[in-house]
Amino acid sequence: MLLNKRQIQLLRCLLYASTDVSIDALADELSCSTKTVQRDIKIIKEYEEEHHYQLINKKGSVSICCEDSVKDSMFEVLAFLDEIEGQSFVGKRRLDMYLDLLLTSPNPTSIKALSEKYYVSNSSVVNDLSSIEETIQESGLNIEKTRKGTRITGSEIALRNEIARVLSLIQLNQQTHRKIRATRLNNDTILVLSGIYGQDNVAAVENCVTDIERTLNIVLGDIYYVNIVTHILITIERMKNKKTVKEERIYDEDKSNYIFTVVKNAVLKLSQEVKVSFPSNEIDYIYTHFHGSGFVELPDQQIIAKLLENSKTEVYEFCNELIERMGEEFKYSYDNDSNLFYSMLLHVNSMLTRIKYNVRIKNSMKDRIMQEYEQMFSAVKKIVIELKNQYYPNSYISDDELAYLCLYFQLTLESKKTKRVVLCCSTGIGTSHLLKKRIQNTFPDIEIIDAISLNRLKKMDLSEVDFVISTIKMNEKISCPVVNVSVLLDQRDVEKIQSVMKERK
């Protein structure tokens, strides 16, 4: 997908809007003419089939139509294009050069060799390496420059994590709509991985991961699936070059024997196919990535029990306290949702494995979650950090991980039955809006369908209304419960509303 910075921003605006946006508004947003916007729309439209969205042009406006999963994928693509445009690397050449250095580590590569490979001057290579040096600091790796050339140094685990991260960013410019075989990897990813590791190896690793899923009776989420396939491929390639992880990865008390045995058997079968022998520390390494993965759906109780084998009591306490405190924060009884507890338990258990053994997961939806669910994300972050300091003071929980936790609570909040409420207020529009805002902030699960006067309330059909919140004491009888509150909505008023909501469940 080849778009310039303005076109990237235009596509992002359309994805966020999800409704018709006027051409004039887009021109104002992008600081360009309406003709330029129309030209950019034509360019973006060329990628409809490849990326599975549809631009709908109307007179003077445009909108985008696509599935939520496609939208999430597009945000990830745009984030990558932003990176190429200049946020982390100043071009695809630098990204490719960085990957080359990672794959050849710890062997040095000369500036002359890089100059000849990428058809640029020595000074351009020096600038590229300086840019890479700024980026690499976040990964725990280092760049060494000597007379023999430039090389990347650091722990084998940090190196593999960074290779996986860079591979996840790479998107090929070639357009292809044909898949050579059945695969859960998208076209760009399969082409990148096959180009580096060979089509047969990619197929063998995918079969290995699928065998593990079937034996455990689970399905990995897409981001975890891509992550573990990539890591196993990296492991095979690094082992061929005799670059194995040196330390044992898993303490015996942390192992789930059930999962470990399944992973070990599948990896031993894979070793025969790819003709690479996996020592015990490499099997441990692959196990940590699998045990640190998340699932598409909640397994049955027997599978959950096996997956949580050897989980410490503190994990259960962490989840219970997190759910209880989030319920207090949002005035909602999350602890009545057993699915939330088991989902949270599985996720936190996997998350702690990732944190403890430095398994990195990139959440492509993080920025969108933080923007669209700002209140929920802030609450999750505040409470999780406090609990982390209590239970896991030496651990670091990233915003990527927090965004996933946020989704569990947001989904539960949105999937429950919303209470439909009419607000009756006679003290003026200003105070009516103030009360409405306070109710919405205190009770996110209340939908205020209208704010009206008493006269309108008497004539209104209340058959679809759960209850009325009113600042007026009524003598007339109406067909649904009424909660009398003050305009300032004090604590007693909150308790009255909570009481009615419990009765109306």
C-alpha cells in the first residue's frame, strides 16, 4: 500500500468517522483543496479489493464501509505506513537494513557491503545506521561500530524478540490475491516469512502450531498465532546458525505439565520435518510463547483447569481484586459475570508469563482503545498499577497489555442489558444537561433516552422505559418506577438509583 502522509491521514479520518464525511470538512482537516481530496480518494480507492474495504462516494461526501476486523487491520497498516513516513525509520530501506543486521548478528557488516546492497552512498548508509541506533535502544540491544563493520549485540532472547517485532511491521508493496495454500497468515505476512525462512518451513511450523491447538482444544487469537509462528521460525533459523538461547527458560514450579507435554511432542515432531534438533532450553522457549498466548474463545471448564495448572494463588487474588475494584469504579457488579472472571484469569496468567520471560506482544488496537475508551482505560491502568505494586512490584505492565485488559471490562459493560431511562427536570435546560451528564458519568450502563418536562412525561409511552429519574416529586401515577433525585446528584441519590437498578435486573 503506497500512500503519502496526507492520504494516510485521509484514510484514518474516514475509518474513525464510519459515517459520511463532507469533502469540504476533509479539505479543512488536511489543509488542502477539495480537488486534492478528490484525487486522494481515487488513489485510496485503488486498494479497496486488496484490503477489503469499500469507499462510497456521494455528492459532496465520502464514507468507508468495512468489517470491524478489517478496520482494526487497516489501523495497523496505517501505523506501519506512519513509521515508514518518518516516525521510527525514515524509509523502508532502513527497516530492511535493520532486519539484515538483526538476522546476521553477531557477525559485522561493512558500510561498503550495505552501500552496494541498497544502491546508496556510504554517507546515506551512515545516516541510516544513526537512525537505527536511536530506535534500537528501546529493545535492549546495542549497535557496535568497529573497523570490521557494524553489528548488533545483546541477549539472544532480546534479539529474537526484535526480529519478530520488525517482521510484524513489514508489509510488501507487491499486490497478490492468491494464496498458495490454506493459511491463517495474511498475504503480506506469508510472503515476508516465506521469503526469509522458506515456504516449506512456514507450512511445517503452521502445522505444528495447529496440532498444538487441536490437542489442547483451543484456538489462539490471530495476533498470538502470528507471534508464535514467527518465533518458532526465528528459533529454527538461529539454531541452524548455532545461535541458541543459553539459559533455561522456565522454572519447574511455573510449568503447566499438561501444556508443556503437548508443546514438547509437537516440537519434536516438527524437528524431524525441518531437520533441526531442539534442545530442552529451546523447547522451554517455545513453551513460554505458547503459554503466554491468548485465545479466541473461552475453553470449557476442564480445559481451563488444565491451562491454569500450577497457577499461583496470587493470580486468583489479583483477578478477584481487579474485578471488584473495577465494579466499584463503574458502579456495576462485574463479579456476577463468571465468564469475565475465567477470561481474566486466563489472560492475566498468560500476561504474567509474558512479563516474567520477556515475551513481547504488540497490541495493534492500543491507540484506538485508548482514544475510544479513555475512561475505561484510565481506570484499568490506575487499578492495575496499584495491584501490580502490591503483587508484582518488580514487573512492568505495558500499555499494550493494559489495553487488552480494558477490552474485557468494556465488552462486559456493553454486552449487558442497558437500562433505558427518561430524565424529568423542570429547573431549566442548563441544570437538566448537568444532571444528565452526572448520571451518565456515574452510571455508564444507563441510557437516557430523553430529558423532558412533567407535562410531556404524562403523555409519553413508557412501555420501553425501565424507570424515570426526576427532580420533581410527582403526585400522579405513571406506569414505571420513579426515582426522585436532587439536581446535584448526591450520594443518597446514587444509592437510590442503584437500588432500583438491582430491582429491575
